[in-house]
Amino acid sequence: MKISASITGGILLAVCGLAFAGCNEELTRQDMANQPKYRPQAPSEFFPDGRSERPLIENTVARGSLVNDGLVVPKDSNVFPLPINQALLDRGEERYKIYCSPCHGLQGDGNGMIVERGMKRPPSYHIDRLRQSPNGYFYDVITNGFGSMYSYSAQIPPKDRWAIIAYVRALQLSRNAKGSELPESLRAKIAASGVESGGAIAKGEKE
Amino acid sequence: MAQIFHRSTNFIARFSLFSAIFLGGLALTGILALARSPYFTRQNIAREQPVQFSHKHHAGDDGIDCRYCHTSVESSATAGIPPTKTCMNCHSVLFNNAGYLEPVRESYRTDTSIPWVKVHRLGEFAYFNHSIHVSKGVGCSTCHGPVNQMPLVFQANTLLMQWCIDCHRNPEAALRPLDQVYNMDWKAPADQAKIGHDFAVQRKIRTTVELTSCSTCHR
């Protein structure tokens, strides 16, 4: 009698234990604010490196990035693979100010804020070597880095790299344009300001 | 038979009825106020990070554009936490032997992630997309506050649904010229109501009915 009572008690206890073991918070309480899914850049306990975002597998190409093939220009080529227009230059100016101006400065002299803070000073875009460098050279430097400049390929997509190159060319031209090559309206403006229009314009504005 | 209760107990009965309602209301108000308090919303509470990264220094004093690090803000739902390589663009040279940057260098050396603490966290039942907001002219600081003055980032707003809806009911108040979206110091001009209305028309901002529809944010 006594033994059967304790056996019944034991079985009851085991059943209860199993039933309560099911009450794991994660299983029973589905909170809609914390859903069992990964949000971008969320940590993961599943992968050994703790990242839910998986790196690109070696020798594979991300879907959609083949369209950039036409934008890859060899280092020594002066090809410019996109039509140059005001929209591209405006985009280039904006991207230049975000990604390049911290070191290269707003006018490309290599005196940006980060250089003032102690970064190695990059060469000015207005030196002869860089004025004569082909477009492909700039593309290569943005893509792969150069000296203490790291690669910007992760931050600047290929089309924007070309927009930036167009803008850098505009910056270079701004200090070497002949007054006589300017459109009539701008020449009138310069004549009115009293600056000599025959030689190079000291600080040209993009117009 | 003598009466059990004295006349004066009538007052106690009335008073207890009144105070039941009053105390109930007070308790309800208290609960609602608590749910809106920084204790739950975590508004204005700076979060410790694995590295003492200062937005005040980088975005404020150095004037680095938000998009230098948060590269995907214009093209995707999330602004993106930068990879450690972005830090190393400068810190391979600057402060490259500072002790407090060792976690950054270690992360770069060993190709492991820095476990940054997420500050602005919406419930996962809410669909939010950064790119649509910035491309329609809602500035960073409208939601994130003056990040360029924050040594450690905190949530400047409650992120409660009420706060989202306030703006979706009246988006004109937050619309800026498109070149001012990333300007942390932008202040609404006196004629914002008119300018904002013009922007809303130009940029084809949807009607308030559509903007406050449930499925706009809960998809």
C-alpha cells in the first residue's frame, strides 16, 4: 500500500516535471517584438563567427553585380565608360564631398580635415603627374587603394567611382581652363569682375 | 430593530465609491505614464559601447558626413553599421597605438565583428525603411536628434508608435531641402508649413490616410 502510493507520487511528479519543462519561455511566449528571424547585421548563435550575414563565397559573384563589368577599366587606359553630363558631375561632387574630401580637401589640394588631424597628406590633384594620369589609374586607386589610402570599393559602388573621377577631372580643369575656352556668358561675367581672362583662372567654379 | 449603521456611514460609502474610481484612474494613468517613460522607451539613456566611439568627435568636430560610414542609408532599409575596415581607413595611421582602439585593431586583425550595441531598436512587427525617408527629405536629426553632439549615442525620441504617427499625420513639418537631409544643425524656417507643403507636393508624399494606414508600417 505504502509502496504503491509513493510510486504513484513519483509518476505524478515526473509527468508534472515533463509538462513544465515545455514551458521554456522561447517556445511558449512568442513575443512579436522579438521574432525568430534575423534582422540585418543581427548576431547569430548558429554560425561559428557569430554573424547572421554570410560572407561572399570565394570565386563567386553577388547577384546583380555583373552589370558592373563594363565599368572596369584597366589602370593604363584613359577610357571613360559613362556619358558625362551635369547629373553625373553633380553626383560626383556629392560623393566626393562624402568620401574623398575628409582627406583630399574640398578642392583636391590634399588638405582635408583628417590630414589636419595627422593623417598622411595625399598629393594634390593639381600636380602634373595626376593631371596626366589616365582615368583608369584613378579608378584603380579608388577600387584597390594606394599607399595609406585603403580600398573604397566597399563604400563606393563602381558607377559612383566614375562620377567621382569626372568631378576630380572638373576640379583639375577648374585651375587650368583658359578664359577664351569658356562660354560667352561666363566670359562676360569674368570681364565684369575685372579678372584678366587670358590666362588660367585661379579659382574656377564649377558652372 | 435599531439601525446597524449610523447616518455618517453614508459618507464613507459615497467616499469609497469616489475613491475607487479616482484611485483606479490614477493607477491607469500611472501605468500609461510608466510605459511612456525613459525606463521603458530608453529615451535619453546613453548606451555603453565596446569601443568608446564618439559621434560628437567624428560627425561633429571632424565634419565627416553620415554616409561615409552609414553607406546604405540611401539605398536600403537599414543605414548600416560600418565594417571595421571603415574605421581602419583612418585609424591605420591616426591613433594607431592608442590602447582604447585595440578592440578595433583586434577585430580587423582577426576578422571578427565588434559587438556594437544597437541603440535605436524598433519592435520587429514594425517595417521601417531608411531610404524612403531620406530620399523624401526627412533629415537624420529629425529622428536621431543632434547626433553630432553626442559623445555616446542615445535615443533622442521615444520610438513609440505615437511618435511615428505624429509625423505621418503631418509630414510637412519635417520635410527639408534635399541637400539639407544630412545637415545635423538644420532648423525649420519660419515658413516651414508652406515650404513643407510644396515639398510634399513635389515629392509626391502620400496622403495622411495612406501614411497612417496600418499596413504602411505593419506588413
